[in-house]
Amino acid sequence: MNLNDWQPQTVQLSRPEAHVLVVQLNRPTVANALNTQMGIELRDLWLALTRDAGDIRCVVYTAVESKAFCAGGDLKERNGMDVPTWQRQHEIFEEMFWTLLELPIPVIAAVNGHAYAGGLEMVLCCDFAYGVPQARFALTEVTIGIMPGAGGTQNLPRAVGERRAKEIILTGRPFSAQEALDWGILNRVVEPQDLLPQALDTARRIAANAPLSVRQAKKSIHFGLQMDLRTGLRYEIEAYNRLIGTEDRLEGIRAFNEKRAPKFEGR
């Protein structure tokens, strides 16, 4: 998929600077709720970036201006769905969430409004997140007869701990941006006018680093946490050893010794 020619209906893309892609959810009239079309478009986007990110080294994931970053699944679309149709739709969502979770390049969530249900699960699939003070968060699925099904029961305990996650999921009760920060869901709480600039500043810093190193480090953290410590340490060394023969490693050492900024090419 050529991102330059792609014309999505529910997602807006921009390239504010070299190596950084901004992805915005774009259904503001329905609180950026996740419908089938958005699920397909996000799945296809994450798959395209997984297969070939080109010169993109970091993604900032946010939403067009709205009270909500994402209100979760579009319940109006789901009203009256039969079981097979619901399950087919959810399979699209599963592919989209899992591909985001394992995307090789870093993804920073810039949460500029409420993140409920699948919206919070999107945030939890990102590498880390900044949010505005006004944002509220919740996994509300048990209040409508389902349960989190896009990683919430797995990613939330890894962020906040088992006991806190059980309280959040089993009550469905919303919580504040400050609580999200205190509990480890957000890395920073940022005023609305500063949210995107700060996320872009972080993305710029990541994009300036050696892209193969960033990818290998992300992969080592992500998969290493699913292993016992000794296996994780061995996995880390395997990831490390893949970088020794790269041109970027040679460039990094040269630049250090020549007292200049390195020019990394991802090779």
C-alpha cells in the first residue's frame, strides 16, 4: 500500500517532518468510535508499516479534535448485529489491535480526549502515551454484557498490576488522566496546546536515533517481558548481535569519535 496515494475514510495521515507519521482517528461526530471501516483501515495501515515502513521511524497516534480520542466500538453499528457478523467484525478488530501491538516501529499515543473501552485498549497497545488533563479512561465492556477483547485483560495488568486492573475492568468505572499517570498508563499529562508538540518532540528524538537499534530494542523489551529472566537476557543478546555488523553501528562510532551528529540510514 502506497501511503501517499491512500485515501482512507476514517483515518487521517500527515507527515509533519522527516521520518515521523501522524495518524489521527477521524470520526469526530461519533466520538471517533471504532466501526468496521476504521478497523479495516487501521489494520491495513499497521500491516503496511509492518511490511515496509519506508523512511518512517516513529508514529504519533492521536485523533482529530473531539471530546474523545476514541469512545470504543461503534454501538450504533453493532445494534442488531447477529452473532456471525459480530464475530467477523471482531476478527478484523483483533487483527488491527495485534498488528499495532507488534508493530516494529515505535508508536506514541497522544490522547487528546476520552479513551473508553477499545479506545483505551488502543492506548495500551502503543509503546507509551501522553494525555491531556481532561481525558478520562475506562474499560466499560462489562457494563454492556461483554468483556475487554482487544488486549485489555492482558495489557492493562502489565501496566498497572493485577489488583488495580481487576478493579478497573470489573467495575467499568472511569478514572482520570492523573490516575492514569499515577498508575502507569500515561507517561505524561500535558495541556492540550502542548500535547502534539511534546509527542512530536519525543518522536523526533526517537527518529534521530539508529532505526535498526530502536527496532531491536523495542522488540527485545516487548518479547523479553513474556519470558523468564534468563531467556529474556539471551534474547536480548541475540537482538544486540544483529546490530554489530550494521552500517549504522559503524557510523555511530565514527560520529562519536569525530564529534559530530551521526547520519543513520537504517542499514
